[in-house]
Amino acid sequence: MWLPFGRRTAELETKNRILTDAARKRAERIKELEHQVAQLERQVTQLKQELESAKRAREKVATQHAHLLKEKDEELAGLREALTQRAHSLNEKDEELAGVREALIQRAHSLNEKVEELAGVREALTRRARSLNENIEELAGVREVLTQGARSLDEKDEGIAGVREVFTNCSLRILELESALLEIYKK
């Protein structure tokens, strides 16, 4: 009877060995898995730290980005205000220029009218100048005639002066003779 128990013992020993091997393999596997879990936990811890560091860096970058955006918004608001003022100023200048342009157009029309008026005056003055030139030529002829007449009168004046001198001498002689006659008559 010992045989069936011997066999049974052998079977149990075999199964025990199989179970021991399996338990050992399982323990090795568990140890290996625990080692992997420990590595993973270390990696998770490290990744958590890196994640926290990345979160802090992201928050810092986000804060810097927010500050930068706020500064840029303020800058843009200032530029927008300056551009708005510049646009108003340009609109005012455009309105001024439109007024100046209108005044210049009116001035140009007025000048054109004056030019036309001056052209008429110039034409009248040209006609007047021609008439004056003709009159000057006529006067030159008259002057020549008068000059010749004056020469003739001068010659006649000289003749008359000679006659006057003769008359004066005659008058003096007559007075002398009258005086002499009176004296003779008184005696």
C-alpha cells in the first residue's frame, strides 16, 4: 500500500515542485513587476515634478504673455488714439484745403476776369498809343511849320526892330526939330 502512497507522494512532490517553480517564477515576476512599478512610480514622480515645473513655467509664461498683451493693448490703444487724432487733424486740414482750394478757384476766376479786362484796356491803350503817335507825327509837322513861321517872324521882328530904330531915330530927330522950331518960334 505504500506504493499508491509513494506514487501519490511522487505526484505531490512533482506538483509541489511545479507549484514551487511556478511560485518562484511568479515571485520573480512579481519582483520584476514591483521593480518595474517602482521605476514607473519614480518616473511618475519625476514626470509629476516636471509637469508641476512645466505648469509653473506655463503659468509664468502665461502671466508674462498676459502682461505683454496688456502692454501691447495699451500701446495699441495709444496708437489708436493718436491715429484717431491724426485722422481728425487730417480731416480738418482737408476741410481747410477745400476752403483754400475754393478761394483759389474764385481768385483764379477773378484773375481771369481781370486778365480779360486788362486785355481790353491794353487794346484801348494800344489804340490810344497809335492815336498819340499819329498826333505826335502831326504835331511834329505843325512844329516844323511853326518853327518856320517863328523864323519868319524873327526875321520880320528883326526887320521891324530895324524900322523901329529908324522910327525912333526919326522921332528923336522930329523932337529935336520941334524943339528947334519952338525956340525959333519963341524968338
